[in-house]
Amino acid sequence: MAMHPYLPHLVKLQSVDARIAEVRAKLAEFPQQLAEVERRVEAARAALSRAREAYTQSLKDRKRYELDVEQWKEKVRKYKDQIYQVKSNEAYKALQHEIEMAESEVAKAEDHLLERMIAGEEFERQVKATERLLAEVEAAARADREKITAEQAVKETDLAALTAERDAMLVSIPEDLLDHYHRIARRHNGVALSEVRNETCTCCRVRVRPHVFQEVRNPANQDIFHCESCTRILYYVGEETAAPGQPEISGEASA
């Protein structure tokens, strides 16, 4: 590998930084995944709550129509008792009319009651169905939480190991060069170095000047060269072997 004596350290650092970024991105997904699990559970609980409310309202309506039936039946009984006490034909006809009206109301109330009873049975079935659904959702949620928590623990362990590896690497890199690396990385989404392959910067795809390419690949080179287009630090590892962690950014004209 032909490059500045400290560039191998920077190449390895960039590889570790890329892995750290991947792990952190994955860790950032876990709270969202857990929140989605909770949303599913809350949605199932809300559905059960609505079903129970509808069932309760149906029972109230049924009770109201039961009372209506009894009240109208009581009026029928009352009018029928009175019919034997009237003295005139007009009063008799009036009571007969009231009895007919009351019996009509009894029939209407009984129809409504029957509708409420049928609806109540359907609401009861819905409650039982949503109870089963909630139980299934909660069971799935418990499994999902365990899986997500386990994956999160693995990634946290990975992050701790990578962070320790990175910290150990920093002692081998001069502070000024490390600052330089960080400044470039911040401008290019964490990618401060770019491999030169086929006399081309593999990040921005811009051709490197011939004399720069010769210096970058020179084993005796002690200088650091930058891509004139994207400003990343250039390094060379050979035409057939790509360095670990080196990104391939296709279609980038400039950075």
C-alpha cells in the first residue's frame, strides 16, 4: 500500500466511523419501532373501548324500550279497565281509540326493542372479537418488544466496542491531521478520504491529475493530496483491491 505514513490510520478510522454511523442509525430506529408496537396495542385497546361503549349504549337503549313497552302496556290495561265504567257511547269510542293508539305504541316499542336486542347481540360479538384481537396484538407486542430490545442490546454492545476501538486508534494520529480529517468528514457526510482507482477519485468520479496520481501511489510519498473537485484526502491501494469501508458514490460531479 503506497501512501503517507498516517493515511493507513485514517483509512481504518474512516472504516470504523462508517460502521459506527451504521450502528447509530440502527439504534435510532429502535425507539420508533417500539413506538409503532405501542401504537398497534393502543389502537386495539381503543377498538375494544369503542366496542364496549357501543354495547353499553345498546343495553341502555334496550332498557329504555323495555320501559316503553311496559308503560304502553300499562296504559292499555288502564284504558281497558276504564271501558267498563263509561256510561256513554262517545266515551266508549274515545277509550277504544286510546286503546288502539296505546296498542300501536306497544307494537312500535316492541319492534324497537327487538331491533335493540338483535343489535345488542351483534355488539356483544364485536366486543368478544375485539377482546380476542387485543389479546393477539398484546401477545405479538410482547414478542416484538423482546426482539427489539434484544437487537438494541446487541447494537449497543457493538457501538461500545467500536467506540473503544476508535478511541484506541486516535492515539496513533497527530491531532492536527485528525482535525483535518474531521473537518472534511463533516462536509462530506462522514467520508473524508477517497481511494484513487484508475487515476480517478472514486467518490466524485473526477480524474486526478497525472502528477498527483504518481505522487499518491509513490511508496516514498510523505505528503497528503486532496481531490481538486471534492477536496477529500486521496489514497491509493492498488487497481485490484479496494480499501475496507471505502464508499462508492456514483454520479457525484462535485462535493
